[in-house]
Amino acid sequence: MSEVIKSYKGFNRDLTCRGKQYEVGKEYEEDRAQSCECGMHACEYPLDCFSYYDPAHSVYYEVEQSGDLSRRGDDSKVASTKMKIGAEINIAGMVKASINYIRERIKEEKGSDDDYGASLATGDYGAS
């Protein structure tokens, strides 16, 4: 089974994107996926959507992407050959989802205050 990723997609207010009409709960498929060229695009990091769809004139949805995936290097945009449209998410929900996205990827610094206390983790200024 192919990888399934949770992403966020911006649409025009009528739930269209690049001339294609979408519906909540439906799955869509395209032949190829190449980031910025073809396939269906969405962003893994919710706030990246604002670079492509202006919050004042757009709506945002949670989506599942699968099939062939193509990522680009400068943000979290992903092109896919398969996409399922989930629930609509408002701006506050996008911000919360972005915080969760970051939290899931943070690696706690092991031992930052072991042995020498918090002063070691805070550099020359210390916490003392």
C-alpha cells in the first residue's frame, strides 16, 4: 500500500482549483504527479497554503494524498496522483494544525539540563 499523508489544500470559495471542481468526501486521481507541473497539490505544513491561496478569498480543507508523490525543496508543497477531500478548516484551525505539525517534528534535546542544570542549556548567560 502506498504512503498516505495528511495535507492541507486551498481552493477558490466554490471549491474549485485550476478549473477542476472538487467535492467533500470524494477521491480524485490523476495520471502523473510532478511538483509545480502536474498532479494535485497540497501542503503538509498548513501555513504554506497561504502562499498559494490568499486567506481573504479562499477556503481550506484537510486532504489525504497518496499514490505517486512529488515534493519540492523550498516548502511543504506535495503533488500527488490521488487525493481525498476531507473537512473544511478555518484560519484558527490552520494555525492550530501548524502548531501541531511543528510539535510533531521537534526533537527534544536529550540531557540539556542533566548534570549541570539548566545553565548548561542556556549558554554563557545561564539560568542561575
